[in-house]
Amino acid sequence: MNYHYFIINLFMCAALLSSCELFGGRDTGPEGGEVVWNLKNSTDRLVSTQPLIEDGAVYFIQDTQLKAYSLNKGKRLWSVNTSNGNFSRAILSSENTLYLDEGFNIKAVSKSTGRIIWSNPVTQDATEFSGMGGPVMSQDQEHLYAGRRGYVLQLRKSDGAITRRYSIDRLVPEGVSQGATEPVYSPFGDGMLYVPGSSFDRTIPGEERYRGNLFAFEAATGELIWELPVEFPIDDIRTEQPGDSVLVSPPIYDIEVTESAIVLLQGKAIVSVDREKGAINWVNNFFDSGFDVGLAVDAEAIYAASVGTNAHKLDLTTGEELWRKDIFYSNTSIPTVQNGRLYFTNSGGGDIWVLDTSTGKVIYNKLPPGYQTDSHDIYISSLGVGEGYMVNVGSKAVYCLKVP
């Protein structure tokens, strides 16, 4: 062999081998959808709180601790004990501070060090928050808004002081209290606070009923701008007479605020309400099963994953269903819409789903790697998505995956 060609071939082989992980070459890292790192749980306590991804870090609840880890490497940054960190469905963030609703307490934690900046014991009465499910706080530049049974609190973010209470002891009979799990401060600069209220009325034996109401407050003054019993007719299953209907007002499980409307998940319906007038725009209740949480919106559409077996896309203006996708099991997690994709954890099945928002086509659907040998190894919490990663607190570990 010509010596010149032998040297060229030798260098080419060396280059190929050096690029191969098997021979210790350059590691290109996990592919999309694969696990980058995981952190084993120390307890069997299940967590539904959605991890928060920001600026190269991820914040999550695990083993009754709020923890911060580097996103790409899974390096521990800090951790702090929480009394009931799994109470809230989401962690709120503003500048260098995290905010966590623990039921009895609301806390502010330094994002950089994990130091507790303040902790306010907002109530000693467990009935004010027990049985309400996982709430979500809202915020403006100066304040937090946290829902309880019968009222919403406004807290100053700098020191946690309670600066206002918004009573929702309205549109229900005397003796019936309604919960406010998800007040939403308007992101459109008009200073409005929207509060969904849900209750169960037992005042008349044999005629027990749920109630769903919606309230609009001027946040700065506490003035009630409008209130709306969200009621709509459905077919009356108690009669065979065609066209018979009954008026229902199911509890409101989740809301999203758009520039012109408020979208509600309510019983087996998705409802749009005019944000300025407080009147119902449309109701779509042609669904096979109901909803818990699981609502997301973008500029043109509504996305909802049900406690039945489907994910849905609806036109934001008309309520027309654009597609539905069989997801096999029920969803009780917060979905995320980013870059033309719908992300969520299918809580009933324990897997992660990524759907194309334009068509509903499945981009990704997997269980944790450990599920192959342990069927109890599943994804549990709402899925945190951002900066090219997905993070979930599972039954056995916290998993960080590359976005597929």
C-alpha cells in the first residue's frame, strides 16, 4: 500500500473512532425525549405540583422539600423544607423570589439561595382550604392573589402582609360557602381580578346541587365589577320527552384569561365568557366525560385534556371542536402549549404526551424507563416545560428529559 494513502486512512479511522461514544469519543448527549438525569425519591409521597423551569434551573417539590437543581446537569443548588408543599398545583416566580402556597402558610423563598424571605400563616382553619384540590396563585407587580373558601387574599410580595380580602360569599344560599381555587389577575394591564367560585349546596334535602359562579373585581380597590352564575341547559335524562332540558351550574375547575374572554372548564363543558360584559359567549358541552384541570389557550385556540380519555382543541371564538385525540386515561394535570406543541402528563396512565397543536398528531408518548421492570414507576406531577427540557416528579424519582 502506498505509504501516503496509509497515513490518510489511519487518520480517517482515528477520527471516526474518536467520535464514537463506545471508544470514549465526544458524547452528543441524550436524544429528544430521553432522560438526561433523575433524582430518586426518599419517600412514597406523591407530588402533583408542576416543576418550574427558569434561567437554567428547575424548582420542584420532592420528599416534602422545595429543591433547586441545575437543569442540564441535575446538580443540587439548594433545598428547603415545606410543611405542605404539594398543596399548590404550581410554584409562582417573580424576579429573584419563588412563592409557594402551603395551605396554612404562604411563603416567599429566595431563588438563588433557598432562604425563606417571609412566611405568613394566613389561616389556622383547615376547612378554608381542605378539600379544594390544588390551587394556583396569581400575581401582579406588587401583590399575590390566593384563593380560599369564601374569599381571596391579596398579599404584598415584599413582606407577605395581607392588604385586601375579596369576599365571594355571593350567589349562594345562606350557609353555603364556595371555594376560590384559581383567582387570575389579568395580564392585559386593566387591573382586573377574575375569581371562579365553586360550591355544593345541601340546604334542600333531595335537591342537592353544585354551583359555579364567576366574579370580576377591580384588584386595586376591591370593587365588584360584575358577577355571573355560569348556568346552561343540558338534556334532561329524567324524561324521555325530546327537547326537555334542565338548567345546570357545575363547579368551575380551571380558567384561562384571554384578551377578550375568560375560558372555563366546567363539569362536562367548556365555556367562554365575555371578559368586559360578564356574559356567556358560548358553551360546548358535547363531551363524553368531564374535566378536572387541564386547560391551556393560545392566540387562536383552546386545549383541554379530560378526566375521560381525550384531549381536545377548540376554536377560541366559536367553541367549535377542531380535533380530539384519544389519550387512553384520565388527565388531572396542567398542560403547557409551547412552539406548536401541547405537553402534559397523563395522570391516569402515568406517561408523558406531546401533541402537535395543529393536527393533534402524537409527537411523543412514553412512560419512565424504569416502568419496564417496575409498573409503579410512573410520571405523576404536572409537566414542567422550558428551555429545551421537560421535568416531572414521578412516583419513584424526579426525571429531567430533553424535549422531543
